[in-house]
Amino acid sequence: MDSLGYELKELPVQLERVRVLEYFEGDRLVQLKSPQGEIYLKSWLDEHEQWTRWLLFRCTSAALGRFIAGVWTLRDLLEKHDDGVAYIVDSNGREEHVSLIMAKDFPDSYMPTAESYYDADLAPEGGEQVERILLDGFWSVEFLSTLDRKYRQVYAALAAFLSDTVTQARLATHLSKYRFKGGWIHVKVFDLLVGALPKEVKPKVIAFHYASPGVLEYRVEPSLASRVSGAVHNLLEDDGTIKEAYRELHKQLGEFSDWAATGTHDEAELEREQRRMLRQPSEDLAEALKLEQPSVIWQLTNGNYYNAGHILASYYRRIETLVDLHSQGDARISSVLQAKPLIDEPHIPLSVEAD
């Protein structure tokens, strides 16, 4: 292969392999890091006989987040990275030849195309362990607190709704007895669901880059994180079906509440009327939201359809908040543009501490 750039004895930085971003008949795009935590990307360029040529360049976390979200292409990463230099690494598995190359001297034939977006289908099996939320513009502590709270609540609700190994009885003891009057009880319910997540699957903030554009990074359980992005994506693509199902359930919840307040009703009568008025609109919203196991939601409330309906409606509103932030560009969930329909239920055991 032709020589490029200025030959070096070795790379001026030691790098540790982090993960493969794209794989096709071998590594195609690899993420590495320096001892200082700087991100480097190694992109496949060419092969000749036993030699493989790679392009190596530094990348910021915000830029990588934009690439994975489908906002930037690989070409954008090269053209917009701050260094103005990159490295050509030729390797045959036993030895390496390293050259430094100025961005302005990089051959057009090696430049990625204008369509070189991240391809999630080429990601290795196992899923991404990190969720990045891209933050544009100016934000406050209150904004970040709201974003973090809503993300965790949707994540935890999906674990509860879609798991057949939930500690149902312990959750149901609480969720069946709450009286849904006022907004505070909704907060209490979702705090309970977040608290029920096992420590090993709870979203954990691992990095926050505040320079505009900023990035908030979570360590996540991949199947749950993919469901959050799937839920946001589904509502972004809604043709009106989800919103209409929500409006109908909200209306029926109000009508049941008005009926229940008209007099004294015994438990059997309340249960019959709950089932008659609320079961179908709740199931319609659960189906529109791609929640495949509505029976789990009834179990979570011991068959209290009024409470189950409120929890479903509140869950919808929390997704709607994430959708609004995403579509306005204030907080874009990086995996949403790669999101797929909600399938393949995760089985996440929850635990609830006794009061």
C-alpha cells in the first residue's frame, strides 16, 4: 500500500480497546481509549495481501453520541474533529507501521461518504451498555433533574410491565391500595417502581459533559434501555392511535371517579364497574404502547383497574415528556433514531423493601 503522511516510530499514545461499534467479516469500526479517558476511533480503510490499513483519530464523547444517534456521519466526525490530524496504521498482526496525516491531506478515495451513518445492524451481539442523551442549548439543574427523573421512571415502569419475574405480590400490596387523588401519588408510585429495580440494572450516570453540546451518559441494562428508546420512537411515529387511546382512558377514569363519588358502593359493585368502564380502554392503551402483557399490569394492582388505568396513563405522560424533549432537540436520546419495535420481553426481577 502507498505511504501516506509522516512516518512515526510508533503511536504517541497508548490505547486500550473499548468495544467494536461495527463488524462485518471482521472489525470495521472500533472504539478505544487513552489512559486519560480520551476517546479514539479506529476505522477500517483497506486491505492488501496480509496488511490491513486503519484510520485512527480522536473523538469527543458529544461527537460520538451524535454519530451513534444518526445525527452525524463518520465523515462528519473526521471533518469536524478538533485535532486536524489523524493516524494511518498499517498492521499485519505482527507489526505496525504508523504515520501521522494532516486532515487536509487525507485522500478523497479514503474519505467516508456523505451517507456513512452508524449502522446498528452491524453492532456485535450483546447490546450497548451505555445510553447517551445529547443536550443542546442552555439547561438548568431543574431541567436535568426532570430529564433524569422521567428517564428513570419510564425505564423502571417497562421493567415492571414487561417482566414475568417481578415480585408481583410485594408491589401489588402497595399499588392496589393507593388512592389516586392529586399528582403526588403518581410520583410516589413511580418512585416505588424505580426503587424496586435491582441495583445491577438501575440506570447509573457515568459521565456528564456540560459544554454545549452536552452529553449525559448512563450505564444501563441493554434490553431495558432499548425498550425506552423503542417507546419514545413509537410515540414519535404515532399516527394518532396512541394519543386517542390515552384520551379515552383519561375520560373513562374521570367518569368512573365521578360515578364512585355519587354514593356509597360496596367493593363488589366498585370492582364490577371498574372492569366494565376501565378494562377495555386500559388494554387499548397498553396495546397501542406495545405492552404485550396487560395481565401483568392487572397483577401489579391486584385487579384494581382504576389504579392500573392511572398508572398506564401516567406512564404515557412520562414518555410524552421524553418525546417532547427529544423532538425539540433539548435532550435527544442517542439510540432513538436506531430504535426498533418493542419485542423480545426482558425478564428483570424486581425487589421491593417492606415499609
